[in-house]
Amino acid sequence: MSQYAVKVNHVSKKFLLPHQRSTTLKSFILNPFKRFENEKQMALNDVSFEIKKGDFFGIVGKNGSGKSTLLKCMAGVYTPDSGEISVEGNLVPFIELGVGFNPELSGRDNVYLNGALLGFSRKKMEGMYDEIVEFAELEKFMDQKLKNYSSGMQVRLAFSIAIRAEGDILLLDEVLAVGDEAFQKKCINVFEEYKASDKTIILVTHSMSVVEKYCDRAVLLDDGRLIDTGDPRKIAGKYSVENNERYSQHKKKADAKKHAETENVEKKYGIKYSVSGKSGKPTGEFEFGETLDLSVSWESKEIKNIGIALVKNTGEYIFGTNTIVDGVVISKNNTKYSLKLNLNEGGYKFVIGFFGKTPSEKIHFSEKELDFLVKPHNQGWQGTTKLTHEWN
């Protein structure tokens, strides 16, 4: 008898993505022989691994990496284009919870309907009904039509029914996203019971804490390919590194777009600014206690007031004010804001707001090129800023 519950052997699966669509009778008549192009998407590309009986096995990867396609191939929903998947034991998929629900029926009727789809008799469902409803926390709603349930309520009910299914191998696709935190803890308790009973659990998730805490082994997928398999902590670490790199690339693109938009707005209003120190020349580095001068000018007649906010590069808000609060009347299209830098060492930046006669008349907010650094010092005090104080 094999020690493996599932063997995935060189499995590949592709989908055809049409680039053009012809949806009208007229287009078919006018172009009866026109060929429409399709792009091949390799959802899975030569994937191989084995899952031992009794394993809690994690499948992780970014959206679109092939995780759900792999689970559907295991469940028999999809047939691989090449390779094979062998399963030893009764496999129960929790892939699309609530499939088979009828929105026009009550929650009560849907429990019996879904139970029948899982192969349970009505008598057996009657014996489980109270437990199902209690677990889903829907006692007050079972006589309402399902269409009046929120999506969360529907999934909770579906999950509560699905976990009654009897199987040796359980496929779970992001079921930890079900319900609120308290309900998710109940789900975790169910998984712990499964694990204690030596059932094989295959879980697709984006939660690396779950992978590290519960999984015995895991695989990492990316663009349909198997990147790595083995220790869950190692897999979770690789996944986190990939996510951080992807976030950094996304942030660079977003920052570049924001910078371009800022350039266009400031060109429109003729906005210019510079940061200078005791030398009077533009600079980005200052000593503790030095006075910083922020010079701002503009050409637009719409701008009547200026707001200034000082923020640490770590995101901590330090101080903010504006010309209305300080009772300053701007008579010309320029102003100079001076600030004594009683600040601890580190990076800071200004956010400048331009608005009309009142703060509600917002025109533009800018953070561009307004970063500066306070150099290390030996003042001996702690915190972000040194407040004026005395001892008596």
C-alpha cells in the first residue's frame, strides 16, 4: 500500500485566451472565414510533487500562479493536457463553496439540497442540521431566502455543510478567508481536528502564518511553474521575498506616475519651491537646531493660502499648520516658511498644501523633492523633537 495520498507527475494545463470576439450575427455573416487569434496561457507547466498520507500540505503563490487550477486538476474538475495525477483515498474538494445553492430557497432548504449533493440522505442531514446551523452562527436566518443573505453568511453556511463531508483527502481553497476573525478561529479548530485524525489536508492560502504553523510541507508556484518544495518556513520566506520585490516594483511605478502628475499640476499653477539652510543655498542636510527655510512661489491667482505638514520618513506625523490658522495674509505669490530644527537625527519631509480662501478649496498637495536629513548629534535627549522646557 502506497504511503502517498497524491502524486502530481509532470502536469501541464493551458487555456486559450481569445484576443478578439465576434458576438453578433452580422459579424459572423460578414466575416464567415475570419480567423480569430488566441493566446495560450500555461496555467500549469510541468509540475511534479508528492503528498504523503496524513500531511498538512500548503500550496502558495501570487494570484494567477496556477494554485486553483492545480486544485481543480486534483479534484477532477479539469483534465491535465499532459502528465497525470494519482489519488489514493476518497478526496473531498472545498473549492467553490456554495455551488448548488438556490437563492430562491430558504437557508434551511439549501442545507438539505447541498447535503444531497454531497451524498447524504435526508435522515442523516436532519441529524446534522442543528450542528451545521450553530457552527455557521445563522440560527435566526434559516427561514429567510438565501438571496437575502450577505456573501459572508452564504459562505459560512456552505463551509459548515462542507466540513461534514467524509473524506480521506481534503482540498481547501482559501477557506480561511471565510467570515470574521472569530469564525476563522473555528475553521482553524476544524483543521486541527482533521490533522489529529490523520486526514490529508491540501490548502491553498496567502496566509504565510498558517503555512508556517500548520503545514508539514509546502510548494511555491509562480506563473504555472513549481519554484520550490519542502520546508514550510523556507517556502513562506521565499513567498514573502517575492511579494516584497513585487511591491517594490509596483511602488516605483506608482511613485513615477504620481511624480509625473505632480509635475503637470505644478507646471499648470507655476508652483516652485526650495529648501535652504544657514548658507542660503538649497540643501538636503541640516544640523540639529539649524533654521530651515522653505521658499514657495506660484503664479496662479487661485492660490490664496498655504498649509505645511512635517512628517518623518517612517510615516510619523510631527507638526502641521497653515496660513489661516497662523493669521498670515499672503499679499504676493510667494512666501517663506522658517523652522528651527529641534529634531532628532533622521529623515523628514514636508507636505505642502495649496488652497483657496478656505481649507475646503483644495488645489494641490505636494511631497515632491521635499525630503531632508537631520544629521546625528550628541544632545543626549530622546524622542523625535526637543521641546522648549525648564526645571524649577
